[in-house]
Amino acid sequence: MEPLFIQGTQNTPEFNFDVENLFIVLTGHSKISKTNDFYQKITKYITEIEKIRPIRLEIEFNLNTICRNSKRGILFLLMRIKEIQMNINTEVKINWLYKPNNELVKAIGEDLEYMVMIPIHLKPIKKNSSPALELEESF
């Protein structure tokens, strides 16, 4: 399976799948229109993960803005991840980073956790710190 990198735009987040480390990152703004197939493409790509039968998979969401259409796209992506987890018993860890003053992004993470029934680790990003460093400290 090949790694996948999609450059972020004003309306779509950056997507990076590091196949070697089985680590997926979505970063930036997610303000897609109803006709934008960004999350459909990613979900289709994620389906290929099942073929390599990973023991573990880590996903990090670091989104500043999420619109209703994006929430739906993320929901379907997480539902596919849940299927993979159940089908091949993959250990899945999902980190949901948010700025402490961004209650909407935090609430969307909580909603998605409830809807998909998969643990999502909500992690506030402290001011003047790197999210990667905070995650490192939490292991």
C-alpha cells in the first residue's frame, strides 16, 4: 500500500497517511460543500488498509473548522475505520485535538465518539505548544 498525501486548501484539510507507521493525520480547515468528494476519496482509500491487516492504526484530527458536510464525511470515515477494527481486530487510537476556546470542534468530537461508538481521545492544545509534543507526553 502506498502512502497518501493530499495538500490542504482553504476548504479541505491536509491528509497524510504514513503507511510505515500506520499513522493518519488530518489538519486544517474542513469546510466542504455537499458536492465535494474529499472524504469519499479518503474513505475509499482507507478501505485498502484492510488488505494489509494492520495490528494498529492511529488517527489524529487537528481541525480548526468543521462544517455540517464535513462532519458527515468524518462520520462515514470513522464508520469505515470501525468496520476495519471489527473485521480484522485492529487496535485503533483516535486523537481529536482542539483549541480550548473552540467548543464547537470539541463538541463535534464528542458527538462522533457517541455516534460511532469508538473511543476518541479529546485533547486540548495548550497555547504556545506543539500538538505533537503534547501527544508524546500523553503516551
